[in-house]
Amino acid sequence: MGPEELFAGHPLALTVFVRVHSVLARLGPVDVRTTRSQVAFRRGRRFAYLWLPGQYLAKPAAEVVLSIALGRHEPSPRFKEVVRPSPRHWMHHLEINNPDDIDDEVVGWLREAAERSG
């Protein structure tokens, strides 16, 4: 399964995938892994994910969520939720409502996460 199959019927999600993948490809090699629930971007390890909250929630606030793994807590109010699954990792969940939400600030977070991953 590829991103096209996962995001079939979700044009915004597919557009966001293309934009995020393009941004990451400019930063260096990136591997894309697709499962039934998400698309993961990785280098040495996974550092960013795109997923459809509608798979889990009856009334999601956004069609697609970008989750970014950082080594620190980023206090930006743009994040819907920030969780700390382990002492060295903070997962930041950003609801995407428009492809333009992938702006310079988000690119900076993606760069930081990619560099940290390997």
C-alpha cells in the first residue's frame, strides 16, 4: 500500500503528503513507509507521520494530522496536542486544514526532527 491508497478519497491529505514529502526530499534522503493507518517519514528512525483522524474519531476537527517527533517540547499553540511517550521524545500533533499550513515554521520543525533522526 502506498500513500495514494491510504489517502484515497481524501484529496487534502494526499496534497499535504506531496508537500511534506517534497519539503523533506529537499533536506536529504528520506524513506516513506505506509501502513493501513499512517504514512511515516524516516531516516535512521521515524520522525514524522501523516494520518487520518477520521479513522479513530467520529467527528475529527481536521482531515489530516501531521505528527512530528522532537527531542524537546515545542510550546507553539498551533499544536493540537503534545505528548511525551519517552524521556527523550516529544510527539507534536498538528491538525492540517489547508496545504498552506505547511509553512516555514512547520518546515523548521520537520528539519529539526529529520536531523535528529539520523
